[in-house]
Amino acid sequence: MNNDISKLIQLEFNLKNCENDSELFYSIVNQTIEIIPYEQAILFGIDYSSKLKVEAISNIVSVDSTSPFVQYNIDLANTLLNLYLTDEVKLVNIHDLSKDIKEQIKEYSPQNIVWIPLKTIKNNIEVEFYLMLFRNEIFTKKEIELLNYLASSYKYFLFATKKNSFSTKLKNMKINNKYLKYSLLGIVLAMFIPIKMSVLAPCEIQAKNPYVLTSPIDGSIDEIKVTSNEHVQKDKLLVKIKDIDLINSYEIANKKLDTVQAELHSMIQAGFYDIDKKSQISRLETEVKLKEAELIYAKSLLEKTDIYSKVQGIVIVDNPNEWKGRPVITGEKILLIANPNEIEIKIMLSVKDALFLEENANVKIFLDNKIFETWNAKISQISYKPQVSPENIVSYKIIADLDDLKENENIPKIGLRGTAKIYSQEVTLFFYLFRKPITSLRQLVAW
């Protein structure tokens, strides 16, 4: 007897120290066996649609609501709920059940069942749970009386947990205080305040209409004579292409021309003495012209190995050392020359944030190296098709022009990065705050 009392005290102590609903449910179905032996215990609760749902099953960590075993127990519990209308602990009489339920009991569980309602209402807080115990042996009268006592303890602990839950506190919150009423009214009205829609996106200062230096011939880069951000004047040597083969071609063309010219000169001299030689003079003259054209072409290619700047500005080029020995084809871009006074802002805006994107929208630029300075700009171009950004985000490429280049007494340097805040049409504060949740909900339910 003393042993049973100590077990009962220990069980109540364990239930008292449960920190949340899950721990309490788990303890009820798994620790009751210390007082009353059984093969299976199942605890039911009420969901938001006022239907029974399985909260916990003994010896099972998580409940699969779609399993046949759980569905069987829900059907059985609904039958017992309609059969026993009182809140007393009942020993289930199998003969009172329908034929289908009897067949399912034979398949899924022992036939000795105890139905334990755990219902209470206090201070407008309603607690409704049901516990079912299954075992092969018949429950004794003494065990039923003990279960009545346990039921009262379980009701208390379930009520205490329910009372301290957030949903119950919210439901029972009193709003009689006039200041609270005015505060809630103010919050509701504030949701209709018009506010400019805005989104943030990474941006970069880039050159506007830069001069693109391309390779005039096929070859390989020998050396790039300038560095990135270097200011160059017009006719400055920028790139040198390897010219060994072209020099050899030029020398060979020059030698061939000399040879043909010498042969033509000899033929003209011989023509004074031999009339037959004169017939070859016209052929050699044509051949001389051809060799002269080949020499001119070889010289023009040789001259193209040195590429000079046609404009002045700032050089924009990747690591010049990595260009050494790199093969290039005709028309391939090597570097850019930009006017530092002609700049624009490139913005990569994520597709999911491009809700109200429109041209001429106002933009505010925040550069990483200018903490306390901002620049105002306007969108001038929006790409038609999104592309993958360097951050692997599908984004629209947007170009914006600064309203005033010297807004902060200096012109932002090409290559600087920062954040762009794009403003769009006016929306309510509610939509501004809950735009992303609403978008996610629409994508989830296809609304």
C-alpha cells in the first residue's frame, strides 16, 4: 500500500514539473502504467474544428494521423463519446459497440478498455481531453476507483497548462480599459496610412558609355601597358600583342619584293638586247605590284600589334598580369576606358521583390564607403528578362542615373558598391508590413 502511494506521489510530482503540453501528454500516457498496468494508452484532445485528435500514444514518439491504427482509435473514441455522455470513468462494454468496431478491436487492440473523460470548466476556460487504456486482463473495481482519482489529478494539470497558454490568455484578455481600446483603434487606423513602397537591392557604380578596346587581329597578348584605374591620355600605348610572326611575315614580304624588283630591273636591261625578254616585263611589273600589296598588308598587321588609346579616361581592366600570353581573336574585348564624369548605377533586383518596378522610379543610393552620404537617382532602364546575379539570385538588371553627380561635392568612383533603395507607388502600411507573408500565402494556396 505504501509503495502504491509513493508511486502516486512520484507521478504527480513528474506531471507538476512538465514544462509544456507535449511533456505532459507524454507523461500521462507513459507513466500511468506505474499505477495501473496496461498494454496501450491513448490521449485525445479537441482540434480547432471541435473534432477529436490523437495527442499522444504510449511508447510512440510521434503520431501519424494518417495511419490505420490512429484512424481506428479516433473512430472508437467518437463511438464512446456518443455512448457515454457523463464525465465518469467507464469500463467499456464490448457488446454495446457496433459490429464494425468490434472487428477493428480484434485486429488492433486488446478487448478490455477503460474510457476516462478529462473535462473541466473554470473561469471561462474549458479543458476537454479523453484517455483510453487497453489491456488483456479485466480492470478491477479497485483500479477503476484509482483511475477516478488519477482523472481528477490529470484534469488539474491539463487545466493549469491550458490556463497559462498564449491562446487562452489572448482569448480571456479584457479590453475594458479605454486606453487599450484607443490603442487598438489607433493601430487599426494606422494600417491605412499611405506609405511609399520600397525594396532594397545591391548596386554598383559603373561607367556610362565607355570606350571598348578590342583586339584588331588574332593573336596573343604580350603585355598590357596600363593598370586598372590609371588615367590615360589619347594616343597612349595600352596593349602590345606578340609580333614575332608578323615581323617575320613583314621581312619575308620585303625580301620577296626586293627579289621581284631586281628581277624586273634585270629584265628591263636585257630587253635592250633581246626583244623576247620584253614580253616578260609586264608580268614582272604585275608581280611587283602584288608583292608591294603583300608588304603593305604585312606592315598594317604589324602596326596593329601596338594598340593605342583613342580617347582619354580611366582604364577599367581585370588583373593585367593574367592577360599575358592569353590568346585573343579579332573583336574580343580587352579593356574599357571610361570617363569618370559619366557614370551610372547598376542594380540587381531579385525577381521576388520586383512587384511594382517601373521606369523613372526614385532611387536612393547608399555606398559602402560613404556611411553618412546618400545619392538620389532615377531608374532609366529595366532589363526585360531576369538573369542570374553573381550571388546566384535570379534578378532584374536595372540602370539608374544620378540626379546630380556632385550632390555630395564629389563624384562616386567607378567600381564602388553599396545598396539601392527603390521607391515605387504608395500602398497602405498594412500591405507594406505584410507584403511578403501575403505573397507567400498566395504562392502556397494559388490564390
